[in-house]
Amino acid sequence: MKQDSRITCPKCGETSSEQMPTDACQWFYECPACKAVLRPLPGDCCVFCSYGDTPCPPVQLGRGCCS
């Protein structure tokens, strides 16, 4: 299971490598460059599933979205 994901901000295109929590969803993420607050897209459980290059740990383990 990967615990790091590279998030790409849809507003400014900045990418940042972040460590994902293994026991909780992350519903908000502030872009370090433009300060935009990202929220999951409809149908996604967290910002990593929406904007990251790796889905969150529960999805990786086949447990579905954080519940």
C-alpha cells in the first residue's frame, strides 16, 4: 500500500507530495501555492481520490471509500 500521493491543484497546476492518513479521509486540502481549498469531487471520498496520483489507503485495500 502506498501512503504518499502527489496532489495536483486544479486551479494553478501546482503539485505537492503529501502523506495520506491511513485511518481517516481528508476532505479538505489547501494548495501551498495559491491557497485554494480543495474538496473531493462528487462521487469521491477524499481529496487524494480526486486530485492525487494514488487513491487513499482504504480504496487501495479494496475497502471502498472511507466509512
